[in-house]
Amino acid sequence: MKRKHILIVGLLFFLIGIISCAPSTKQVLATKESQVKLRAIQSRVFDTTDKGKMLRTVIATLQDLGFVVDKADETLGTVSGTKLDGYALRMTVSVRSRGETQLLVRANAQYNIYAVEDPEPYQQFFDALSKAIFLTAHQVD
């Protein structure tokens, strides 16, 4: 009788373990899908290979949008800035080569400690960056 009782309790714990794991599997899959969508919102490709000029344009764009540039590293191809306008918005932008004729620019925004998933700040940044690159390419001040 004691052995049967232990077997039933063990089986219950096993079933509870399986049931509790099922929702997290769905959540992980959903997270991967949302991460792919978020990465698409955060990234743009530009037809240039001048990484230094792109980083300078990223810095100027962040400043134009009200960010204070905290760190810039040309070797790593990263720029980080913070915007303090009643809230703490931090944006880190990385620039890296994509093939032989393009640069991939990826922006990552955080509001306090949470990743920003709303496409609006990314669209504002990339719209301003695209305009700045156009003006720089055509030497317009």
C-alpha cells in the first residue's frame, strides 16, 4: 500500500511538472516571434561603407532628437545616449558592415529598464537619420 501511495504522489508531481512547462513553451515561441518583429523595427540598411561618417551622423541625429550622448566607440561602432524629458529614455545604436557596400544600423531603446517595443521612437530616429544622411551626402547644412 505504501509503495502504491508513493507511486501515485510521484505521478502527480510528474503531471504537474509537465502541465506547468507547457505554457512557458508557448511563451518562448511567442517571444522569439516578437523579437524578430522588434529587430525588423530596430534595423535599417544604408548604401554606404563609411562607418565613421555614419557614426558622426548617428551622434548628430541623437542630439537633434534631444539625447545627450553618453558613450561613442568607433572601434565597436556603437553610440549610446539618454533623453531626460520627464522620463529616462536610453538609446544605443550600433553600426556594422553588411556585405561590401552597405552598413546595418540597429537602434535599441529602453524606457527606464524596459525594452521599447513601440515602433514610433525607432521610426522617428530612422526618419531623422535618413534625412541627415541625405543632407550630408549632398553637403547641405
